[in-house]
Amino acid sequence: MVQAVVGHDDRRPQGGLTFGGHPAAAAVALANLDIIEVEDLPGRVRDHATQFRAALATLCDLPIVADLRGDGYFLALELDADSPSDPAKAKAHATAVSKFLTKRTYKLGLTCRAAARGAEPVIQLSPPLIAGPQQFDEIVTATRVALVDAMGEFDL
């Protein structure tokens, strides 16, 4: 494939970096865009976004979940981690909760991003564009277990 993209001669191909317009990376990117268009992945997200939000909304019954925000397949659970009033301690507490959740969700088979946004942690969930109801159930199950575990770990 590389020869088809960069040609062949006795010289080593230039532009060997993987960023900044490498010909092989550009070819892969164009093929990826074709797949997104042919399989209508944006349409799939539009068709399933309401189901994804509804599935995550079931987690709002947990006292640690303060809010659900976002759109499409990029949603976030804002958490109420009962942070201390001192800003430095609050940030440290939110970071500890976020790190715990990152490790716990990963062990449960879920790749997501838990991060400290100021004094409160946030779990950002953005499934693959091909995800549907079965994957949403798996995401909710793993997230619920991790959140319940965090509530126990941090006495929330």
C-alpha cells in the first residue's frame, strides 16, 4: 500500500512522520472518511443518541450523579463527590475520585475519561459511532458498578 501512495524508486520516501500530512496516514484518513459516509455513521448517531442519553439518565438515581450533559455520543456525568470547602483539598479530592473511576471503569471493560473539573469530577462517555443499545447497556452497567464502588471507597 505504501508504494501505491508514495511511489517507488531507490530513494527512501520522505515525510516519514505520522503527523503533518504523511501520505500513508492521509490515505487511511480518506478511507476512514469513506466508511463514515457509506455506513452513514452520523445518521446512526442521530438515530441512537436519544437512547444513549436515556440509558445514561438511569444513573441519575445515584446520589453521586449531579447532572448529565452533552449531546449525541459525547455525554458527561457531572458528579457530586462531596468535596471539601477548601479549594486545594477539593481539587485533590476530585482528582482522587477521578483516578479511582478511571481505573475501576477500565477494569470493568469500559474505556472512558474521568477527570477533575475544578472541585468536582466528571465522567466523559463517548462510545464508538457504531455503538447501539447493547453497548449502551454495557456502558451503563460498568459505570453504575464503578460509581457505587466510588461511593463506598470515598464514603459518599
